[in-house]
Amino acid sequence: MADRIAQVQTAMEEYFGDDARRIDHARRVTAFACQLMDMEPATPDVVIATALLHDIGIREAERKYGSAAGNLQEVEGPPVAREILSRLGFGEAFINEVCTIIASHHSPGEVDTDNFRIIWDADWLVNLGDECDTSDMEKLRQIIDRTFLTRTGKAMAKRIYLKG
């Protein structure tokens, strides 16, 4: 299966082309997802494929709507992910799970699975530093406490962003 996951990464990189920022984001989320899976229950191949493809709808959202808003990524991502995974020969159940998570990766509460929680936390481990003011430690602590869904993700966020 590692070969097929490497094919997913290659397909994601080809899809994004010269968009190094999006490729880097997917790689960083995937790296955090792998760390989270060391301590949290998960289906590794599903988590890694989803981490690589979670933002795959962003180009279509920008093309169709002129926006990269998360809700639009959730609409546009699953068809792109489905095409990639089908072309690579993944089974329907695998594709459905990946697409279900992608369709909700900005909407906590819609999907409540171990695999979703890992993707959610991995994405936030990257986005917290990119999108939030990390200078107010108390506010940051509150964001971490209410945002992260796994004990491991919360601990990692505190270690990375609160230095403790």
C-alpha cells in the first residue's frame, strides 16, 4: 500500500503543479497526521491519503467562485479526490471514506471518526501558526483547548505553540 500512497502524493503534486505553497501545506499536514497516528487510533492509509488530498478542491473553488473558503473546498474537493483515487485503483469504500472526510474537513461535528479527528488536528497544527496570532499565550491556550479533538493533537499544539 505504501506504493499506492506514494502515487497519491505524486498525483497531488502534479495536480497542484507549481503551487509550492499548497504542496508544502499538504506535506506538512501529512507529517503531523503521521505523528498523531503514533498515539491515536487510525487507519493509516486512509489518513495519509486524506491528509495529502484534504485541500485538493481549492483550485476548483478559486476557479468557480473566486474563493478558497473552506466550505467551497468541501464541495469541490471530493470529486477531484474521487477521480484521483479511482484512477489509481483504490476501492470504493476507501474512496468514500476519504471523500467524506474531505467534504467535512472544515466542519467539525459532521463526521465523528478517529480518522477525521486526526486530519482535523493535523490541519490545525499547521494552520494555527499560519492563521492565528500566536503572541497572546492565554488566547492561544483557549483556542487550542477548544479546537483540537485528540489528546495528542492538543498536547502537540501546546508543545509547539506554547512551548510547554
